Amino acid sequence: MSKKQIILGAQFPGVNNFTVWSHPEAGSQIAFESFRHLAKTLERGRFDFMFLAEGLRLREQKGRIYELDVAGRPNTLAILSALAGVTDGLGFINTLSSTFNEPYVLARQLASFDHLSGGRVGWNVVTSPGAFTGANFRRGDFLPHAERYDRARAFVDAARHLWAHPGRDFDLPGIGRGHFGLPENHVYRPVIAQAGDSDGGRDFAASHADVIYSRHGTLEEGQAFYRDVKARVIRHGRPASALKILPGAHVILGDTEEEARHNLRQIRLAQVSPRAAIALLEQTWNRDLSAYDPDGPLPEVEPDLGVGQLSLGRTRLHDDVLDTVRKWRTLAEDEGLSIRELAIRVTARKHFVGTPESVAATLDDYVQQDACDGFVFAPHYTPGGFDRFVDQVVPILQDRGVFRRDYTEGTLRGNLCLPDPLARAA
Amino acid sequence: MTHPVPLTIGLSTAAGNAFTPGEWRDLLARIDGAADAVTLTDGFAADGPQGPDAIILANWLGGQTRQVSIIAGVAVNFTEPFHISTAIATLDYVTGGRAGLLVQPSGPELAKRALDAISHPGGYPQTEAGDLAEDLADAVAAIRLLWDSWQDDAVIRDVERHRFLDPDRLHHVNFRGRHFSISGPSITPRPPQGQPVGAIALSGPGDPARGADIAFLPLGLGAAGNLPVHGDLTLGFAGEAEAPGLWRGEPGRLAAYLAGLHRPGLSGWRLSPEDPRRDLPLLLAELPALRAAGLIAEPGRGTLRARLGLSPAPNRFAA
């Protein structure tokens, strides 16, 4: 039996503490050259796609713009279309809000991108928090939280209708009516990605998406998620292979296993600086904890469960704050962890740590054992944070026969071996 | 005596609906190094062919050009000012300071089609001319405030104190207009030019400029206000016509026609080929004669603001 081929994507380092801006080789987070470097590196490594996250308002904490993390990024569609202009085979997945865009406008932009890039565009459909983000947009806080996925579904359906009918008039109730005047000499098939992990999010992905981005790090968690989501896909009348499951992950390499573990430790210390540790705890406690010593024990004070939010512009990490804090206290007491060491522990994401050979073998295992179909990696710094992976890990995956040596399809949909959605729409 | 001025070539995404990506790339490659700038008028909500979105096209082309500035057209009344601001700022990063925004006003008819296309959401103007004009001015003001919302020195990378930025050098713009308000700051740092060039095409000298830096204006209709004026001419190398804003004639006769319109104080020319496939190569072939006649300047290098003679833009939030 032939082996599953691994799907590889990577994102430009994001605006959170996982991006180590203090790294000695860290460059500009906004210069075009930084973006071009990553895109060219990924294309050299024959990656399926480059991914870009989006946040439509700068984060705030304790009433001030958050100052500890990288901030300041380009317009998603604009920078990725610029990169499409200087690459040939790499796909580009744009994170874009279904809340603060209008279907005709965004469908036209994505169709334009798809046309100009020769079919290399994807859309990661996200919903945006209403009041905080809405303050930057004409429509303001217009959409009740409970309706955010209804709008997302209707939005994607409308976009796909428009893409299937270039050069035609449209009349879609609740969406709009008019003319979708895009060139008719192109077949518009942007890839749809989705990242929600809630029940609603998984169902939305199962019915509508080509790619689901997950955060399930271990082999067993990945397998459970994989089984659940693929079953939902089949329930929606689609083949299981129509939805690709791609967890987000980081890679830490070393010449030896020990060196890789040492590198991980150094990176975690840089990601969770003493001030960042306090700030991370404040986001859960919903209180000012600046009087506490990051190298001391956890705050004895309980979290503030009031309606006021100390941290704005972030996804809430824990549904049950009191339960989370109780578990953290137990963990800290059992192992004698300081605030900073606890933050390093509990904010960890999935890291593949080791030599190029061992990391390649583990990635292959995850895919062959159906924990996922591939990965979306986030480098720790820009622009060179992914050079080593491409130079040292990709060739091993190619030698194992699980990753392409060259682009053969020319489109993102082809890279991902996805079925043609028009066959379904017809 | 004439003085040579910058040349902008006008293209429209709607007219270019039939262009393949390769043809767009070739067009820009020909213009790159031959003219100072190109405008891409957007076909948003047009009744027929609309072409690719001009912001996407501009950025896709942007990284492939070396010298030419790109002024992307946006139907500002029906696009989110926040998205316009970050997209043009990004174009400025992509091109290293060669970006501009072509502010496209909407009349009542286009406004009706645009509102229908987006299903009449809240926060947008109605189809009445005065309302559209006020909203346009609001949107341009908000876009410009967002460009200034990061001071140039906002990113401090203070490793010792673990501070990436200084929040005191970022500013909530707190813009309140007739139909919408925007808190800010932008998610995108201040672009290389500080303020990318705002341009607007006016049909007559009495039209208000709505916060633009330069105006494209058909000559022969009288003098505009105190805005730098670029003579605006659509031209075709087929048939014969001479009217304010339109010329048709044979190759070899354009320089003499422009010389008759050229006047002291003119800040530039925008020449728009009527049928780009037919007329752009012929126009490019005319350029040496236009240069020899002292009508247009050699394409410059550097930022678009500098080439158009606009002074560096101060940041209104900086002390």
C-alpha cells in the first residue's frame, strides 16, 4: 500500500508571544523582504501553502495597547497577493473575517486573487469578536455572537455561488443582488479552511471546508479528533478525503536530541519572559497581577469573574476559569513551579523536538497513523526561522517518499489533492 | 516655455476584463521605467465587466515592478475604510514607497448598484449625492488618520524591558463620521511614505477634492483650486476627436496636441489609452517625442510623493 503524502503549510510568525522578536537573527515583522524570504523558502521546500493569520484590532490589556508581543502586520489579502506575484507553485491561505467583510466584495477579491495567481488562493474563514473589533468598521457591533456561524455559512455559500457564475447576474436573499463581473475565462475554486474547534466549528468545517486547522497536539488526541471530524464529513455526504486535517505545530531542531531539547528550553524562556508570564496569568485571572514576582509562587487571590475584560482582542482560552486555576495551583504545588515556570508549562503548544531525522520520522508517523493529514508550522522568528527545516527536514521526507520533490499541479487545490467543488455544486 | 512633468498612465480593471494575468504582467512591465505611475481604476459594482479587484491587482503587480508607482482605485463609499487603509499601506511596503490611492467617488446610480450588491447594511451612505460626497470625505479622512496612527518610532524592541512597542506612540484615532466611526489604531505600522499619495479624478474644476493630494482634471475647463493638477486625457489612435479630456488622432501628432494644452503650473499628465491593447504600445512609442518636446520628465526613482513634488508627510500625532 502506498504511503499517505504529507501536506505542509507554514505561517508567517504571528502577533503573539510565540514569535521571539528578541532573537538575535529576528528581522522586520513588516518589511516586504521578510515575507518574500519566507515565501521563497517555502516554495524552495515545495510546501503546499503559506498561511497568514489576521486580527483586525490591536490587542489591549489593562486599558493599554499590549506592548510585550510583536504587533503590526500587513493587510492579509494585499501581502499574500503580492507574494503570489513573485512565486509560481506555492499556495496562499488568507485568514479573513466573515463578520467584517461583505460577500460580494470579498468573493470578488478572492476570485481576483485566484485568477491572477492561477488558482493558488485559499480562505481561512474566521468570525470576529463583535464590539471590540466592530469599533474599527462601518457596521460596528452588528452581529449577535450566536449568529456568527450562520453568517459564515451563508457567506461561504454565497461566495461559492458567485465563483461558479462569473460574468452573470446574482440575486441571493440576505446577501445582495447585482452582477459578478469577473473574467469568464477562469474557473474559480478557492480552497476553504476553517479553524474552529467547538462543536459548531467542527460541523461548519465538515459541511463547508476543504481544510481544518486544529490544535490537537498528541498522537492520541489527534487520532480522536481525526476520527470525529472525518465521521462528520461523511455524515454531510462528502468523502472523508474532502477535508484535510492540519494541526498547528512548532519544530525545534538540534544536531542531537539533547541540543534540540536545550534549544526548546531557550526558546520557551524567550517566549515567556518574566513580564510575559505575569501578563499571561493576568489574562486568565482577569486581574492586575503586576505586584507579583514572576519567580515566586502563584497569586493567592482568586480570578475576577466579573463582566469586565482585562484583556481584549484574544480568544478566551478556558471555558471554566475557576477549574483551570484550581488545576494550575495543584500543578504548581506538586512540582514547586513559579509563576513563570507554570506559564511556560501551561501555555506550551505542540512542539516536534529533535534531530532532522527524528523529527521527520515523527511527522511521518503522525500522518501515516491518521493523527492528521499534514501540518501548519509556525517559525519562531522572521525571516529565517524556517530555513533549517526546509534545508534539512524536507529532503528526508522526500527520501521517505511522503513529500513531493516538485510541484505538479500548479494550483493549491491540486497541491492538496482536493476534489473539484464545482462537481458538487453542479 | 514648458517644463517636463511626471507621466501617469491610466488603466481600468473593467476595461481589462479580458486580460490574462500574463497580459497584465506584460502591460506593467512595459510601463515600468517608461512612466512614473499607473492608476488602476476599479470596476466595483459596474453594470458589465468589472475586472479584478484593483487592490489585489495592484499588490500582485507591486512586487513584480521595480520603478513605477501604482495608484490603486477604490470605490471608497462602499469599501471598509479600515481595509482600504491597511491594503494601501501594504502596497506601500510592497513597493518601497511607490503606492497611491485613487479615490473613486460614486454617483447615485453606482451607489444604488453597490448597495444592492452588499444588501444595504448599516454604516454606509445612501444614494443621495450630498450624502455620498460627505461619506467620501469622511472615509478619506479616516484612512489618513489610520496611516498616522503608528508613529514612525513606535516599534522599540527593548529587549531589556521585554517591550516590543511603546503604546504611547500608537494612537486611537477615534474618528466619528456621519455614517461610521473608527477607533483604531491601524493593525499596520505607518507605511514608508507616511501618507501614500491620494489622487482623485475630477470632471470639472469646481469639484471638491475630498482630501486628495493631487487631482486629475481634463484641461480646457478652467483652473482648479490650489490642488496640484495633472492634465487628464483619454486618448486613442483611431479616428479624430478633440474635446476636454479626449483626444483621438494619428500616431506622431500627440506631442503637438499636448503642447497646446500644456501650461505653467501643471503638475503632471495622466494619459489613459482608450483601448489598452491597441493604444498602449502606440502611446509608449510616442513617449520619446513627448520627452523631446519637454512635456514629460524621465521617470524618476524614489517615492511617489517625492516624484510628484509633494513634501514629506508629517505625522499629525507626533509631538
